[in-house]
Amino acid sequence: MLQRKKCVICSSNRIENLYTLKDFPIKMSSTNQHFEKDIEKDMVWGICIECGCIQLIFLVPSEILYEESHNDAIGSTWEKHNQKFVNFLIKYSGQGILEIGGGSGKIASNYIEKREKKKLREWIIVEPNPLIEVIPEKVTVVKAFISDIEMKNYTEIDTVV
């Protein structure tokens, strides 16, 4: 486990433990292995005393957490969520969208179907394990972790999902 020593918002090192969920599964996805092989760690939440940001204190390394794709957001609840989120994005987003972890591409696809294409400059999905079968026009999939991306190459981004 990696320990966060500074706040992700204000960089203060004054983070206090807030709540711990004991023996929490590190992956929220379906697997082919027996549940006894699931990895569980304490999920420790902290609060920054300076700015009030609530954040995880201990982090599972990205290469373990994302070694395979998570659930594909299937079912009516996810469909309703995605539709409401897309409506929110249409109302408030800009023309250059960066989606972090857009595995299935469903949000991008739904957004493009509902919004006039001329208003969208680009939609970039950064995902280490993409499941996108058909990549819509104006969508670029970057197979990587967001921490490995040089953001200076994406100067036209005005919305992050």
C-alpha cells in the first residue's frame, strides 16, 4: 500500500484519520477466482485539516488496482446514472473533454449521440484497460494511467470527467 502524505488539493501534510473500513476488497469487480483469493485491505479515509478535502490515506498501487478492467457498468441502474450524467455534461461541459477511466466508452458514446457533434472538439479517454468495441468519431482512447500522461499535450481540455 502507498501512503498519501500530502493533501491532493492543497498539499498540506495535516491529514487526520476520519474513518476506516476494515478488510475492504481492493477490487470492486467480478473475477473468475474463488472469493477466498480476493485481496482485502483496510480502507482508511482522512480529512485535510487545512482545506477539508476527504481522501483515501492508503492507496493500492495502480498496477494492481487496474491490472484488469472493472465492471462494465451494466444494468438499468447504471443506464439511468449514465443518462443523467450525460444530460449534466451536455448542460455544463466545454468542447474538450478528458475522461479518466472511461473503460466502456458508454458515457462518451451517449454524449455524442445526444449532443451536436460540431460543439464537441474532442473527447479523450485515458484508460489502462479499455473495453471500447467501437470508438465514436471525435473520441480518442489513450491506453495508459492518467499519471503517465503529459497533460501539456492536451491544451484544449476544458472539462474533466
